[in-house]
Amino acid sequence: MRDALKNFVLAVLSVVMLLGIGWIVVRNRALSKPLPQPFPHKILAATEATHPLIVALRGDSAHFPPNSKAAFEAAVAVDPNVVLWVDVYSTGDNELVAWSTKDLSQQTDGKGWVNYEKLTDIQKLDAGYNVSFDDGKTFPFRGKGFRVELLKDVLAAYPDRLFVVNFIDYKEGMRETVAKIFDETKAGERSLVTSPENGILKDLREDHPTWIFGTSQAQVTRLLLLADIALAVATPMKGDIFVWDSSSPVSRLTDSAFAEVERRQMKSFVTLQKTDNIQDWKKKASALVSDDPAWLKAEVAK
């Protein structure tokens, strides 16, 4: 009698669990249907006009200090349509700088964390001091005048250029600062806004519904996990464009996960290394991202 009751309870729980999973899948499939874009945007128009777009990760950061004037100038010289990717941190006094590493000692002759230091102190540092492309054998940019750039100056320097603006951290008051800079430089109409953080994307989307946003790291991680158990369709993704950044090798992006991106008819920006299958990805992705835009352009042309 007890065994029969136990089996009955297990059967009921199994049915309830299956119904729950089915409800989640059906609900999220309905929510994840591609929606027509209700407004024009230069990033979306560019993905339709050019396939794939070439995106310079932190400028030509394979040959110059990342996010530097020299890196962006070198990238722009590669192709008239190249999109510039800029990483952004907030300083201790809430200024937004074009920067990729929290620890200042990784690239400069200073110490401390960029999000705790004042801008005046950060801009005194040599931003090329610890940059080396031969595993620390030489440091060709020391004493060459490289400084940490302000985001607003980078955007203003290229008023007609498309950008990927990647906010690496999120602090109180940033949404107002971002809004001011984007308004001054008209960056909202020509930038893909992305971040590893959900918070800033959520807040900026609420404030600026006509901007274009990428997927956060958390959203992409959920997609990968659910794709492994054939539940990719249940992944909630709030971004307009799927963004695979440089923090993970593209080999982790499984066929089943990317198939869900394609099913939702999302545009995709995918960061590649020189060891990746460029010919395969240039057919699938809307934009390819590399720290060496000249190399990428040559590979895409093959």
C-alpha cells in the first residue's frame, strides 16, 4: 500500500513538473518572438547595408594601447565604415573614461582601481606604460604621451562614426551622466549600448526606449545553460542585439544557443580571435569584432 502511494505521489509530481516546464517553454516562446523594430536606428541600418560589419575592439588594440586616440585613429584608417568599440569605466568622482581594466597598474604606471580614483589623478598617469605585445619583453609606448581618454571626447572626435559603447561597471548616478554625454554627442542614435551588467541596461532602456541595447553577460550565460538542456527557447533576453564579447572564446557559443538567436531574428555582434573560423562566422553574424581590424577586414574579404 505504501509503495503504491509513493509511486502515485511521484507520478503526480512528475506530471506537475512536466506541466511547469511546458508552461515556462510556451510562455517564453511567446515572449521571445521577434518584434518589429518600432523606430529606425543607424546601427540596425548598417547591419542591413553591410554584412558583416567590422568592429574594432577598443580601436586597433592589437597594435596600440586599448581605447587610446592612436588605437581609434588606426582603426578608422582601415575602413570608412568600421564601427568603434569603446569600453567604459566610471571614476571615483563619476566621470566616464574610455578604459578596460579596473586595476590601473595593468596598463599604467599608477596603482589603485579606476572606479575609486579621481579623474585628475588618473589623467596624470602614463596610459601606455605597461602595454606590451611581446609578453613583457618590450614596452614601446612608455613615455609617448598616452593618457586615459574621456568617453565624451572619444564620441565627439568621431561625430559620424558608429560605436559599440560597453559600460563595464555601474554606479549610482551613471544613468544621468550617460544621458548627458549621449545627448551632447548624439551618440544614442549611432551607438549600440551594451554591458556585462543587467542594471545599467535596464535603467537606460527605461529612460531611452529609442536607443539600441545589447545582451548582458547574465542573459548570454542563461542562454548557454538552457541550450545545453534543450530549453534555449525559455531564455529571457531583453537586448535588441545579441553580443558575444571578448571575455569568453567563441567556441563556447554552441550551435544550439546561436540557433535560438537566429530563431528570434536578432542581429548579432560576435568577438573573434585569429584562431576562430572566420569564414563560418562571417556568414552567420551581423558584425564581427576584433582587436585587429585590418586583419579582420582581410579575412572577411577572402
